[in-house]
Amino acid sequence: MSDDPHLGFIIAAYLAAAFVFLSLLLWVTLDYNKQKRLLNLLEASGARRRSEGDKV
Amino acid sequence: MNFTLANPARFLAFIRIAIPWLAVFGSIVTSIGFYLAFAFAPADYQQGETVRIMYIHVPSAWLSTACYGIMALSSIGTLVWRHPLADVSAKAIAPIGAAFTFLCLLTGSLWGKPMWGTWWVWDARLTSVLVLFLIYCGILALWNAYEDPARAGRSAAVMTLVGAINLPIVKFSVDWWNTLHQPASVFRMGGPTIDRSMLWPLLVVAIGITLLMVALHFAAMRNEILRRRVRTLGIIAANYEMKRGV
């Protein structure tokens, strides 16, 4: 396969796939960390939903 | 039918267990699929080694429409039952579907240049997939245009269901019009026309990537549930501060 004249196209396609997957993975991970941090900050300040009892 | 998971708290408990399993199992199956695709599947008698692009292009194409299908079903859940998890699901799958559609267009272009002699042609299949990508972009823009997630969810659901008319056009474009893109060779009346030595690796990769897509969807849903909790608590905290100030 290494002597295929279109090897560059094959490599580019798989690199693009890896980039898209890693971007999605990074997006969900960073977003999760951000939401968790914000939620912890709010809960630490005493904010509670009515269903959870005390309200602020 | 079991509706116990249709509660955000129970759903969060369920996906806390499901996400790692789906991610690990999906990675293993995808790796096996790529191993089969590169070590056992033969080169094509006409396309040579370039046919290897198929093992990433075709699953991306399937998932681009599958994600839209999930989004359309979730939109029905939003408009008919107004279930909070339905629009969480619809919002979470939109960027994933857009990413797979982008990957489908990009890998198709990288396959088209050496085989057709062109990066792009305005034939019915390519154009309808580009329209699918633009619809995804429009839905993502709509989600970000509203402050209130419930209002955004209803508007995005209507747009999603209107845009769903493009799905049969994507699928049957190669039959209805004379296209440079080849006709269906796997999901077609009369069975697949692709040789088994290529079909099995393709199906294994497709199953693996589908499992990874479900893991990403669940992870994005979890994030959206947390985002809505943050929004609710932020409003409660702001109201309390306002009352205290008065």
C-alpha cells in the first residue's frame, strides 16, 4: 500500500476522521468540566432547587 | 415499554454507567474493524488502495443521516409530549450529526479527487448532503438564538421536522437522478452488491463508530442537563440576591 499513488488521499481522510473524533471528545470533556465547575460554585454558594429543599 | 429512564436524574445515573462501557466497547469494535479493513480486505480491482477511504466515508455518511433521524424523533417528542429529555437529546445530537456530515463531505472529496478527477461536482447526492450539513448548521444557530431553552427547543424541533424532507432525497438521490456518485451498494433491494471481503470490515467499523456516536450523544446529553441545572440555579440565586437588595 505504501507505493500507492493515492496514499496521501487515504492518509488525509483518516487524519480528518481522527481530528473530527478528537474534536468531539474534547468538546464533551471541556463542556462537562465547565458545567460541573459552575454547578459546584452555585451549590457552594447555597443555591438549591425547590425540589431539593432549602432555597438559597 | 419502560419509561423509568425518562426522568433526568435516573437518566444521569444510567448514562454514568453506560458511557464508559459504550466508549470502551466502541473503541475495541472500531479498532477490529479497521484492522480487518487494512489487513484482510483486498484492494479494489479498479480503485486500488483508494477504496480504503470507504471504511471511514460510508459509516460517516450513514451516521450523518442516522443522527438526523434521532434528532427528528426527539423533535416529535418535544412537540407532541413536551418531554424535557426529548429536546435535550435533539440539542445534544445536532453538533455530532453536523460533524459526521462534515466528515462525510470531506472524505468524499478526498476519495473523489483521485477517482473522479474532481474534488466536487454538483450532482444530486453531493448537493443533498451539503444541504443536510447546512440544515444542521441552521439548527445549531437556532439553538443559540434563544435565551430560553424550551422556546429554542420548540423552534429547532419545527425546523428539524421541516428539514427531515431532505433525508429521503439524500437516500434516493442516486436512484431518482443521474449522478456521478455510485448507487447504493449495501442497503438496497436485492441485497448488497459489495463483496463480502469488503462488506464485513465495513459493517464492523460502522457498528464500532455507531457505539462511539451513542457514547458521545449520552455525554453531550449529560452536559446539557447540567447546563440547564446551572441555568435554573443561576436564576434562583439572582432572584434571591434581588430580593435581598430590596
